[in-house]
Amino acid sequence: MTLPKILTPYSPRRIFVFETRDPCEEINRLKTLVLYALTVSYGIRIDTLVILHSTHTSILLNGYGLRHFHPQDKSLTHFFKSILCKNKLYPGVHLLPPSIITEFMDRAELLIVPKNLRTTNMHSSVLLTRLVSIPPSTIAINTLDTHTSIKNSFVFELPVSADQLYFTIASNYILDLAYGSWIRRRGKIEWREPLRYHINGAENS
């Protein structure tokens, strides 16, 4: 399957990347992160991709094509045991070589890379960097302790105790306010309009 066929056609496309050393051993952490990255109000975000990235393989969940993904805990646990421990490929789930992750990042319009919980020296701010000026803007959200030479950077401060889950929820909240979102709920596709918001004191709409 070619890369364009895996990518969601809905825009602006947001991509979450979560690192994992052993996906099968981290089911509880990963299922919670994916749940909050991919769902809202019992709907699936069809403009969203989630990559569970490890050194051996990357597991991609495509909100647009995802099926059999339900928020109930027992169902969710069974779903993740199947894909993370048994390599079962439900619709919308793809096993990819780790090297392909850069191709997905290159095609992201909204890239969300949370800090690694195991790394304590990363700061807890959310960095939104506008990479292009023509909509849909490309935004990278990350907590890496690095500087960027790109202008028009905006920083949203999170509490010092912010973890990946808080970061994921906050990122989706910010992006929903700024750009809106595409949701599939009960088989119907809905467009949620962006709301007015402020960045560094400047009002946007």
C-alpha cells in the first residue's frame, strides 16, 4: 500500500507520534494516549493519525479508516492486545518500518510530538511553530528542549507536572480552537468549526 492511500484525506491533517520501547508491555499507557488523541465526544477524529513508534516497527492508526475502535475499556484493551501483541491488522491499522516515520512527518500539517515520560530533562511547554504562511498552516507541537530558527513561534505553557496524556489533551484542545476538526460520529462525518482564540495577546479567528 502506498503512503498516499494510508494518509487521511481530511485536512488539516494532524499526526501524533508516541515512542514506545515495548508496545505489548505498555498497553495501558498507549491505549489511553491513543484514546484521547483519536476520540472526542464519542466520535473518531478522521483528520488524525497516531504513530506508535519503536525501534523495530511503527504502528499507525488512521482515524479515517479505523474500525472496531470503541472507547469502552474492555473493548479497547482487547483491541490493543490484538494489534500490539498479536500484530492483528484491523481496518485503519498499519505496521510500518521505522524508517517511514520521516515520510509521515514530512506530510503532516499539524505534527504533535509529546515529550517522552522517561526523559526528565525536557521542559514542559508546548511549542507551536508556523512553518508556512499560507493556510493550512503547518504547526509542530513538541516539548523537545531545542531552539528553532523559524520565526513566528508561539509557546503555550503547561504545568511542570504535565505528562503525555495532559499534553495530548491540551494539544487537541488548542488545535480544535485554532483549526476546527473533522469527526465521524455514528457513521456521519461532521466538521467542527474553529473558535476564536488568542496567541501571545493577538486575537485570531
